[in-house]
Amino acid sequence: TDARLRSALKPVTRHTAVIVVAQRVSTIIDADHIVVIDDGKVVGAGRHDELLATCPTYVEIVESQRSAEETAA
């Protein structure tokens, strides 16, 4: 459902600023700018690849979701 929704919205929002609040990395992985908030504080900001290199909290989230997806498969 999430992927279908994002796909349907993409052409409609191409020239629009869109704010997405998400817990799933797959939802925001292609975003131009991701803000990581932990306990009400901004702990990282940037693109997915930048956050993997600079934000331990983001890496922890990515790894926990990757493990859950691998377990479910």
C-alpha cells in the first residue's frame, strides 16, 4: 500500500514541497532531505547515503528494519 501510494503521488507532487512523517526507511529513502528525530531532538539531517555515514541513530533504524525484513522473508 505504501509503495503504491508513493508511486501514485509522485507525478502529482513533482513540483511541490512534500513533508512525509514516517517510521519506515523504505518510505523516505529517496527523499531529497531526511530529518532524524530522537526523543524530540534533531540528531541528523541529509540524504539517505549521508545519514548512513554520519548518523548512528539512522544507521540503527536502517539495520533494525533490514533485520525485520530479512526475518519475514
